[in-house]
Amino acid sequence: MAKQSKRFREAQALVQDGKFYTADEAVALVKQTATAKFDETIELHVRLGVDPKYADQQVRGAIVLPNGIGKTKRVLAFVAGEKVAEAEAAGADYVGSDDLVAKIQGGWFDFDVAVATPDMMRIIGRLGKLLGPRGLMPNPKLGTVTPDIAKAISEQKAGKVEYRTDKQGNIHCPIGKKTFEDDKLKENYQTLIDTLIRVKPAAAKGQYIRSITLAASMGPGVPIQL
């Protein structure tokens, strides 16, 4: 087990052992525990009562948080023809088709999200083994494969985030930065929780939301009342 730093132990001491906090209390406290020298990301961790090995119990999607996440994403757009100008006008950082495919096949991954028009899937399908494991493959279910490429780019730039269950049925998702105002973090938090409740799989049995924890990227978890 890695040795905890003095800074982490001091932050951990602020979290009362065995206590479950309200969302408002947790937001305020997690900002107190974010004592690193950079603007730490505030992350939401939710344990769901699902078994992801069954397709009908997987939880996955993407939403635009009302206050963004405090990070400007580098967006790559696979487009051709008239969609090139549309993507550039919408603010895509990299725009192209076969040229970008070749660049990625050569080992370049200097972007945060990729979007594409449906007709481009025929040429980027061969990138599945490269982009898939990195979570960068465009996906219609996440709104990153769409004819409305300008909207897709704008949403990504505005702070659209993906949520998906891991092998243990947990969701890990950023909801902002330490420097965000408390009410903006709380609004992002509530938006994500409401979304997870709304997309509850019909096949999920028993208690759906098992636990909710808020944490700064370098800080301890703060448990929230269900």
C-alpha cells in the first residue's frame, strides 16, 4: 500500500469518520480537502446496483453539465466536403478524414474527443483497436457520430461528459474544478445524479444507487447521504 502524504492525512482528518454528508456539506468540504498546488478536479463516484456483465444492466451515456467541467477539450472532427467548413466554424481543433486516420495510425493521439459524421465511419472503422481502448472512438449512442457536427462540437466544448459503469458497476465522472463556486458544483452534481436515476436499467433489481462519494482528484472521499 502506498504511503499517504502528510497533506493527504491532514485532508483526511477533515472528513468525520462514519458520517454521511448532505450534498451541500460535501461540496464545501471537498473543496477544503483540495489542497494541492493546482486547480484540482472534483469527481463524483457512484456505486450502482447493477451487474455490468449483462448488456441490459450497463449504464452509459453522455450529458452536457450546466456549468461545464472547467476544461477546454481538444476536439477532432472526422468530416469531408461541406462539413469541413462547418466543423472549423464550430471550433474543432483538428479537421480532416483520411489524413487524420493516417496520423492516428502513426501513433498520434493529441486530442481529447473525436466526433464524426455518419459517412466517415467507413474510413475510421479501422481505428477501432487504437481509439476504442482509449475511449476515443466516435459512438452514435454518445452523440459523437451525427450529421449535426456543429452541435456535437459545441457540446464537447461546453463540457459534455461521458458516464459509464466500470466492471464493478461504479460510475466515475468529473463535475468541475475546485475553483468553481459551490452552487455551480452542486448544480452539476445534481444534474448527473438525476440523469443516472433517469437511465436506470429496467433489469436492475434491488437498491439502485448504493453509495455516492465526492472527492478532489488528490483528496479523500467524502460520503454523501443517499
